[in-house]
Amino acid sequence: MSGSGAPLPLSGLLVADFGRVLAAPYATMLLADLGADVIKVEHPAGGDDTRAWGPPHAHGEATYFLSVNRNKRSVALDLRDAADRRRAVELARRADVLFENFRPGTLRKYGLGYEEVRAGNPGVVYCSITGFGSGPGAALPGYDLLIQAVGGLMSVTGSAPGEPVKAGVALVDVLTGLHAAVGVLAALRHRDATGEGQLIEVDLLTTLLSSLVNQSAGYTLAGRVPGIMGNRHPSIAPYEVYRAKDQPLVIAVGNDRQFAALCAGVGAPDLAVDARFLTNADRVAHVDELAWELGELLAARTAAEWFEHLTPLGVPCGPVNDIGQAFALADRLGLAPRATLDGADGSALDLVANPISLSRTPPRYDRRPPRLGEHTGEIADWLDS
């Protein structure tokens, strides 16, 4: 139930989660937060790989695992064992949704491929997450860093040409999990209308290509292959990092009105009518000169002072915060970025809140991330009944 007393939007939905690591577990956690009963299937020897991905640890568990596995139950099943395999197949038969991110074809030999599951469960929504699809790329390993490299993200990320840098988090996995969750919700909507389940396939490579949005479209529509621009934007200026008196400061001006406000705010209103900077296209064409002009002015005050001074003028700007400072900002803004649950040892477990706010059926936080196989007994009894 939600905090309002209304049933959660996904209450009654059973999700069999055969996913591991990040993309699939992130997707299933989002569904669990919204009320789905997610049963996480793990191998008895070690379970999800991320259980061992530390440091850091909290309460003796890897924070990586804890970050994407709340509101789930864990059942330990070895698919090579006949009894466990039978339980896994029965779980798939009862499930509304099944997630998996094994290499294509792996689950088929255990009777858990899409066609096998559909035969006993025609309404199943079966979501398969891969690195490079189920065709010629099926055998390729799908690790986030690898996808960032071969998928083009690193080619536009870095301080200078020839110095590619990955994103500071497994961004492609997270984006793929989000797309998978959207696909599942769309398929459930279709099933509600027709009674038909279906197969959903989401891969990391095309998810990244889609998520590169304007950079990808610049290639497909105009044949332009972008490169590394550091912290600059290929189509907007000023939209980059500057050096304030004490630390880096971001200015993210998106239109001429904001640029005029920025110029007035830094005490140089004449820049707004300078022929080099009249329009956004002009500013992009003369971005080096603009950066020099603004850099001289912005160095006079601290980043916090500029934030306090320019924000009321309508200028998008802010200091480059670390993650602790970012949480402090969210707290000050009343965004409630944390979700606190009781840990396995009874102490408080601070997790990151689901960012979706629903006025009638807000996300739940009533089940801490499970210990490996913690619910095997109760789930096995249910499947055997």
C-alpha cells in the first residue's frame, strides 16, 4: 500500500527477476518501488555479482548491490539442479513479467527461454537485456565501459581530443534499465487491452545511440561526426565550466534573454550587444573569445557568490558540487533524496530515493535489499504447492 492508503500502481504484479549486476536490477527495483512483487533469482554460490563489488560497504554488504535491490525477495536457485530448475520454471509460469540479462540463448537450455516460457504462460511479458542484441552481436560481452567506448560516448567525453573519458557512473546500464522498464509498462498496457504477452529486447548499444540524442542526430541527419569538446556544448554558448575565484562554476545559458541577464549580472552589459555575441549562433562561432571575456569577469567572485547573485536574475548557474554537496542541495530544496529502511542488523539503511513523485500512489520503501537466498524457504514452499 502507498502512504495515501491507495493500492500502489503495480500491486499484484509478479516479476521474476533473473537479472544481474545493474541494468535489469535497476529496472526491477523501479517496478518494486511502485508495488510489484519482485522475486530475485540468484545462484546459491555468491549470488548477484555486485554482492562482491566493494568497497565501499555498509553493514557488511556492498553498497553497489544495496543501491539497486530494495523491495525485493531473494531466492537461491541453481538452474543445473533438477529441483531448483523446476522451481525456476514454475516461477516463470506464474510471473506477469520476467527479466533476464544472460547471453542470448543461455536460459533456453534450462527451459527458460522466451518461447519455452510463453508456451506455459502466454500472457508473460518477457524482457531480455543484452549488450549487443540477439543477432550477430549475441556472443559479445556487454559491459558498460565497453559500450561507452564502442558506442561513441567516450568519443565526445573528455578534456581534449585524443583524451576520451568514461562517465563517472555506469550510465549506459542505468539508461538501459530505464528503457527496459518503460518497455515493460507499455507491454503490460497492451496485455491489459488484448491479453497478449510479448518479448521485449533492449540492448546497451542502441540504448546509448538513442541516448546520445542531439549528438547522434547530428550524425544521422547532417553527417556530422562530433568529437571531444571538453565541457563545452556543440550548439549552445555560453554553456560550459568557468573558473570562479575559488572553484569551478557552470554557466548554462540557453537563450538570448539569459545571456543579456548574465552580461548585466557580471557588470558587462555591452557584451550582450557585441556583434560577436548577439545570437546563440554568433556566440558558438566565437566561443573562445566569449570564454575569455567571461572568464576574466567570473574570476572576481567565489562560485557561491555568483550562484547567489546570478540565479535571481534568471541565469542558470551553479558550483560543481561533489555528491555530498549535491545531496545537501537536494535536502535544502525539500526534494527528500534519501529513503531510510531498517538494515539487516536493525540499524538504519540510507538508500537513494526513487525520483518519481506520484501524488496518489508514491513509491514504497518497506523492504531492505535481501540477503542472498533470504526468502528461499518461503518461495520454494509457494512454488511447490
